[in-house]
Amino acid sequence: MPTGARINVKGLAETYRAFGNISEDVQDELRDGLEEVGKPVQALGERYALERIRNMPRSPAWAEMRIGVSKREALVYMVPDNTGRAGRGRGKRKRKNLASLLMNRAMDTAGEDNVDTTARELEKVIDKLSRREGF
């Protein structure tokens, strides 16, 4: 499976654990903040999928993405959103290359195009929680 664009933040896993040691509520707020930071990347990934993949505008539900946060790895990721879509993953796939098209033309580029913005917004989230907790 190809890997997506990564925005590496040194010390994020340690920061995530440290906030968890303070309070589970603070760690949950950090998780929520990480999800919010990923929203612009999600929106851009969806737009890129519709613009850059042939015939995608005819079935726009396939371009929908979702943001997730792995608490264990302090990782924010974007994947195609297949929740609630009847028929996805069943039977013969007509577009066997769709996963690689989504990754290469939409998700990777959306992540790469938002590296600076994502880093700034993540810093704001961590600073806000740090100030509130007296760091």
C-alpha cells in the first residue's frame, strides 16, 4: 500500500503522551485540534480528486475523504471515506487503479501543498493547550 504525504513533527508523540499525563480531556482536545488542522488538507484532497481524476465528477461520492487521528502513534491521516456507501468494496472493481490515482493525484499533493499551513496551525493548537495548562 502506498504511503501518503507526511508532515513530520518532531516530538509530537511525546507531546501527545505528556498531554495525556495531565488529563485525558487535554489529550482529547489535542486530538480534536489535530483533526481540525487536517480539514483544509481534506477539502483540498477532495477538490483535487474531482479536478484531476477523469470521470470523478460523475460520481463525486468517491472523492470524499475523511481525517483520522491515531492516538497511539500521534498520527493524522486522510483516507477515502467509504462509510455509508452501499456497494463499495463488493464485487468486481471497475477502476482497479482508483486507489493509486487518489493517492498520487489527490491525497499526496494536497498534503504537500499544505505543509506550511498545517505546521503553523498545529503549532497554534499546541501553544494554546500549553498556555492553558501553564507551560
